[in-house]
Amino acid sequence: AQKVTQAQTEISVVEKEDVTLDCVYETRDTTYYLFWYKQPPSGELVFLIRRNSFDEQNEISGRYSWNFQKSTSSFNFTITASQVVDSAVYFCALIHNAGNMLTFGGGTRLMVKP
Amino acid sequence: KAGVTQTPRYLIKTRGQQVTLSCSPISGHRSVSWYQQTPGQGLQFLFEYFSETQRNKGNFPGRFSGRQFSNSRSEMNVSTLELGDSALYLCASSLGQFTDTQYFGPGTRLTVL
């Protein structure tokens, strides 16, 4: 069975601080994909990144960066110089080749204060 | 390209009633998945349709059902509503392989009184 754990339920930072959201996953599959989604108050899940299990290269997109480490089964997300608009709930998710269904973590609510 | 659309955005029903939610996928996407989001259980997979066939199903009672039409639009139905069915129902579409990204709609917020 697959499982995704986001131990941080809520994080509060002041604008311009860097913040890292943790994600730990469990799966027996060797082929899988990991995702991060952002859910603003409007409710829609916004896709941020997809990473496959064979690509451990870190990725940077503007102020966002992701660190994938298979050795620790982690896929952490860092926001550099956070902004108020980054306030949202962030979900880490896993999908594997046995079925086209996402397994989500519990989410981390990020509050960025001005 | 237009994103995933869901209608209605909000619904209020009473226990025992039934409800139908609609989802229109991104043009060209053949897979539609449904998820339920509640404060207690988080985001849970309901089912997935691909080419008008249910391909995967989550652990939900038979009161939850769905279908997909030839244009890939999908509907989900919940019969005999219970208070615990109050949730945000999210629809996602993708090209169809598990390697493809699922893009979500804005959701339908269902309140059962």
C-alpha cells in the first residue's frame, strides 16, 4: 500500500523568510511519480511539479525548489523569500503504475504574514 | 486551453436525497478522476473513468457512482445522502496514463443538512 506523510500540519512564517515543507512517502513500487499541488482558499488544486522515481535531480523554478531523495523516501519543497500570495495548503501526492489514482498526504497549511 | 470545469460549484441537499455532479475535462483528456476532500479524511480517491469505462475505484460505498460520456465529460452521483457526505468533490482530468499529470477543477462543495 502507498502512503504519504506530511508531518507539518501548519507552518507560519513572516514574508521573505524561506520555508521548507516536508513530504515522506512509502511505496513498494520501483516506478512511481511524486507531485506537489497547491490549494488556495478558492479550493482548486493547482499543479506545481511532477517527479518520477528514476530522476533524483533537484529542481528549481523561480522561488520554488524541490529536493527528492530516494534513500530517505522524501520529496521536500522549499519556498525561498516567501510572499503573502504563497499562503495556501500544499499537498504532496504519489501515483504508481498499478492504477491511475493519487495518494495524497494530509497537507501542510502555510501562512505567510506580511 | 480551458481548464477543468465543474458544475455546480455549491450544493445544499438534505439527508436521503440524491445529487449529481458534473465535470468537463480539458480538451483532449480522456481520463477523469473524482476525489472527495473532507477535514477529517483529507483527499480520497473515489473512482476514475477512461474511455467511458470505470478503470479504478476507491473504497467508497455503492451509493457513490459515476459515468463518463463519449465526449469524456463525467458525472458522479451520490444517492441517499448522509451528513458525512458533506465535502468538497474535486474532479481531475489527464491524458490517461499514470505517468500523466492530473489537472483539477475548482470543485463542488456539497453540504448535506
